[in-house]
Amino acid sequence: MSSMDMAKSLILCTALAACLSLAAAQWNPATATFYGGPDASGTMGGACGYDNLYNAGYGALTAALSQTLFNDGASCGQCYLITCDTTKSAWCKPGTSITVSATNLCPPNYALPGGGWCGPGRPHFDMSQPAFENIGVAQAGIIPVQYQRVQCKRSGGVRFGLAGSNYFLLVNIQNLGGSGSVGAAWVKGDKTGWIQMSRNWGANWQALAGLVGQGLSFAVTSTGGQYIQFLNVVPGWWQFGQTFSNNYQNFAY
């Protein structure tokens, strides 16, 4: 068995356990605030590196996760079903829920006791205002919620945003369906074999290789355990700052 096959097998075993856990998800308590304005314009960019969230496939229904949920960026792209806890607040909109995508980090604020709502150990969602107003009244400022992780539904294919330099490739992997997040990734140039990438930050994966001028293929294993090869998705004339997709391949889990 090749090293790449062994790596995929290990990831699959780990991801299968995660997938079974996801299937049996329970509601968990948390809190929620909002940011970014009524049009969600202030949510663009963020710690996952998606930049324009519409172009990346996430739109306005997003959230910044507290440190304990963000998991150093491993949660980027994941989806959460959130409802306001009507047993704890009169500011809820009863009978409503909203699914949000994780696109940013809500960092601790150590000017406040315990780091504030996004302090260590606290599950918290700093939601876009449009998402928040689906389940709670904005005047509340903060509401108690219940949440669970759910499968993501995306339109179009997985997207690969390219950055870096002549000897370093940084790839932002976007718009994953299914589990929503990346467990492992590889890149292959026209003149190379498969090169395993490592997470740099957020949803950015890196390869220490000179691939300028080569057409690129990618292989991705989602955190749900599904492995897909995206062959010849980037033409040889690509430039840093561009994003490519084949517009149809995406994850089911």
C-alpha cells in the first residue's frame, strides 16, 4: 500500500467515526450574538480565508465560531442548525431555526471576564445579522440557543483559490457539501506526482512546491470521509489570485 493510500485509509477510519457521531447528533446549548450589519457586508473575509463569501459559495447565512468550536480552523465550512432556546429567553422567535456556515473566528476578548462570550470553553456563534434575525430579535443583543452540526448543501462544485509564490502554493478550498470541511488534501502538477498538502490556516492548505506554469489537479478527503479527485481543474495558464472549479464535483458526506 502506498503512503498516500495509507493516509487515506487512516483518514477514512477517523472520519467514519466522526460521520457516525454526526448522524447521532444531539442538541447542545450555546449562546449567539450577531455582527456585520443588516446586509451582512461586514462578515466578508474572516479567519477561514474565504474573502467574498458570496463568491466562495457561503452567502449571508454564516457565523463566526468561538475558539472552542473553531478548532484552529478545522471547522471552516461546516454547517450548524441553530434554534433559539425559548425556555430561557423571551427574545426568541418560536418555531424557527436557521442553518449557518462557519466562515470566521470569534476570538476571546480578555478585557472581559473569562474572555467574554467567545472565551475558552464557551460554545458561541457570532452570527451574521440576517441569520440571527431568523431566530431572535435583534434588540436582545445575545440569545441562548441550541445547536447541532448538520450536513451542508452547496450549489456547484468545490472551488480552489490560488495564492502563494513561485515555490509555495497556498490553496483555499471552498464550497464543500456534505461534512463541509477538509480532512486532507493533495495537489498534482502536470509534471509531478501527488503532493500531500498541510493546513496552513483556516481553509488554506499549502504545498512547498514550484507549480507555476503547470496544470493542477487536486484530491480532497472531506472530514466525513469521502475522497474525490478533481482532475485537471486548473489550466496551466493560471495566476495567483484566481479561483477555479469544475462546477459539478462536490461532496455528499
